[in-house]
Amino acid sequence: MPAMPGSALDTKSMTVGISDLQVLRRPVHPGNLPGYDK
């Protein structure tokens, strides 16, 4: 996932970023998130 949206000014890049945020906002168990061992 992009750290800063400044480098993703492209429309497609912004769309992908928004889609990723929507996926991350879904109620999921923390154990299912990569890099989230707590």
C-alpha cells in the first residue's frame, strides 16, 4: 500500500488506492492482515 498519495496522482493509481482503502476498511480479523501479528 502506498505510504503517501502524493506519488499517486494518476487517476488509475488513485482508483486503486481508494479500492485498497475500501478493502482495508472491511471488518476483518487482525490475524488475517499481513504484518499484523498483534
